[in-house]
Amino acid sequence: MAFSRLSLAGRTCLFDSLRLFFAGAVDSVFISVSLLIAIRLFHASVGAKTLLSSMLWFGGLTAPALIRAAASCRCSASRLCAALFAMTALFLAGAAYATSVYQFILAIALAGVCYRADGAAMARIYAENYGHGRMASRMALGLVLSALMAIAFGQCSGAAMDRSIGNSRAIILISALCSLFGAAAAMAIPSGPIRSGEEVRSGSFLKYFVRNPLLAKMSIYFTAVGLAYQMLIPMRIEHLTNRCHGWNLSNFRILLLSLVVPNAARLLSTPLVAILFDRLRLIAVRILTNVIFLFGIAFYFDGQSFAALLVGGSLLGVAMAGSFVMHNLWLAKIVPPKDLPQCMAIYLLMTGLRSICAPFCSYALLSMGSTVTAAHGAAILVIASTVGFWFLRREPAIR
């Protein structure tokens, strides 16, 4: 077969790009479409919206246990990812037939748990099959394809929901089908079994964390900016759906501004971000991304025109491109390859914890003022993270 003539890195890039392409539709559901359906179809309360936004990210909490279970049965990283995508499809199909807001939240949450749990396994595949020199550049194609799918899926979903909110069932079912295709692509990615030495023991990692204060600081700063990003996901929808907080736009325009425009900017900027990540020091790229993030927040939430929303959404998309690349690869510039699965699994655990807390923080700030208040709270976290990274800019251990 033609595929057999490709190098290990080439086959990994091909099938991972396919996986990420289909994941673009699933990402769209978790980032914007599910919350919009909860608001427009089920008329969800603030408590229900907070619950939905937080439960989507429980997957990170399961990463250490999944790596341990996969190691015990010597399951390969690609098979683990394929199984998680297949389970995501199953729960998305269940969400399509939900008859109440809490049935919908439960099904979407279970799908999110499965979908968000594959990061540690994929980090192992990247480190094993790509090496350190061109990891980001090889991932760029998949991230671009993912953004293309998200753009197309977002536009079609918005138009379909404007015609009839009942079309939301078909939208969720299509995303479930895309998740199944993603499972097939993940299964084809070459990878070896997860060995017993790679399972995560939180106690041993905490000792490693204490012995490596640089890793501890970097994890805290990445967690801070990640918390800000997660806080803004529901606020971007709230800002556009509720006239009391900002605007009251159609479903098509909401998904255009919260999903299509950011992903278009992400599509255009991902190759450049990948090149910068491979050629520049991690700190420089992270600080630059944070500055763009701050400008995006200012235009999107403080702007008074539709043009400002477009500019803000575009800048948030560029920042998203940087965050997507660094979320998967930053640990590879800090820790040795043998420690990467453990460190990534625990970082995903931290990601899960921050992501669960983020909607509660944003809706608490919303109750004190408006979506702008919540956005300013997120901006403070980004500024604090940027200052922390600035003080690490001369650290020689960071590549």
C-alpha cells in the first residue's frame, strides 16, 4: 500500500491530521453549539449553563487513571484514543435524543469526559513518532484542517438552527458521526503499547514537581492563562445572546463570531505559530500569544460595534492557535521524553480542575456585573501569567 511507504512521522501526520479534521466538528459542539442549544432550545437556567460549561471538561481528571489502565493491559496509545472517540460518538448520539436540559447536559458531559481524556496518549505519540525538532510544524496541518471543519460546521449549524431550532438534533448526530470517523483515523496512527513504567502515580509526580520548581512555575502560569481562556468560552456566547449583557444576535451571527471567525483566524495563523514554536524559545511565543489574547478580549468585550467584535474574534482566534499548539507540546520543551506521559497526564488533571472551576468563576463575575466584568477578570489572569513568564525568559532549561 502507498501508506506503507511513508515514514513513521509521515503516517502519524497523515492519520492524526484526519483525526483532527473530524475533531473540528466535535470541538465546535463542545465550545459553542451545545451551550447555544441549551439556551435556545431548552431555555437553560444560569445554574444549568454553569453545570454544562464545567462538566464538559471532566475528561482531564480521568487522564491519569486511563494511562494506568492502558498500561496494565498494554493497550497502544492509538487504540486508547480510538476508543475514546468512539465513546464520544455514543454519548453525542444520546445527547441528540435528550428531552430535558439535564438529560442533554449529562450526555454532553459524558461525551466531553471521553473526548478530553486523550491528551496524554497523544503527547506520547507525538514525542515517540515526531521527535523534538518539528513537532509543532507536523501538527500544523491537522490543526488547520480542524479549523476548516469547525468553520464549515459552525456556519452550517448556525444557518440550520435559524431555520428551525429542531435541527439541533441533526447537528449533534452529524458531530457523532464525525467522532466515529475520528476514531477510525486514530486507530490507524502507529504507536506502541503504553508500558507499565509510564502509568501515573500522583505521589511520584508531586515529588518530581517539588524537585523541579521550573516545571511547577510553568504549570501554574499555563494554568492561569488556561483558566482565563476557559472562563471566556461561555461568556463569548452570553455576550452575544443576551441584550442585558451585550448583544442579541441571530444563531448564525452568534456562531459566526464565536466559532467561525476565531477558527478562520486560527486556520491562517497556525502554520506561523508552529514555525515560531519550533524556532523560537517557548517563553517568547507564550508572551506574544498572551499579548494578542489581551487585545482580543478588549476588542470583543469592550468594543461597541460589530466591526470590533470581528476584530476581537480574529485576535482571540490567533491566540487560540498559539494555545492549541502549546497545550499539546510545551512540556516537550521542559521534561525528558521518558517523563512526558506522566507529566502530561497530571497537567491534564490540572487542566480538568481549572476547566471545571472556570465557568463558576465567570458566571460568578457575571452575577456581579456583566460579561465585560467576567472578561476583565480573565484579563487579570492573563496579565499575571504574562508577568510570570517574563521573569522566566532567561531560564536556560527552557528551549
